Amino acid sequence: MDEDTFDEYERNLELALFREYRDIVTQFRYVIETERRFYLANTVDLQRRDTEHDFYFELTMNDVWVWDIYRSNRFVKQVRVLTFKDVNVEELASEQFELPKELALDE
């Protein structure tokens, strides 16, 4: 496979992933971003865990969709993440479910 073919393949995967996200985002309540992944989830529990010299975050999510281009199944029942890095959790408002017309993709 030459480089151009591989680049085209990756672009098609990314476009398919974006379309999947666009189609399913209304089914979820939260957007969660960690240093490694982007998630959609319906329940989120974020706990700060203190150790003797530091702290970390324990993040548990249920009914999850994982933004990962190479996963064959992006829907997961439960995800648990332990991280020393920042975690961003946002609750989606219903108006956020609608994409602006300029971002809407024709099938």
C-alpha cells in the first residue's frame, strides 16, 4: 500500500468516525476528555485520590462511546480510567446536539 492510498484510507476512517459521532451524540449526556481519549457517556463519576506525595483521578463512566478510529466496537458498557493528568467533563445541553449547517455532512 503506497503512502497516498494509506492517507486516503485514514481520511475515510476519520470521516466515518465523525459521521458516527454526529449520529449518536444525542444519545449521551456527557463529553469526557482525558489526555489519551475522548468519550461520550451517560453517567460519570470523577474522584480525586490522594496519596502520600501526590494525587490522581479515578474516572468511571457507564454506557460509553469511545472516540477511537481503530476500535471495531466503540460502544462499551463501562470504562475506568486512572490518570495523573487533567480530566475534562462537560454536560451536554440539548442545543449542542445540533451541528451548525456548515458542519453538516451530506451522506
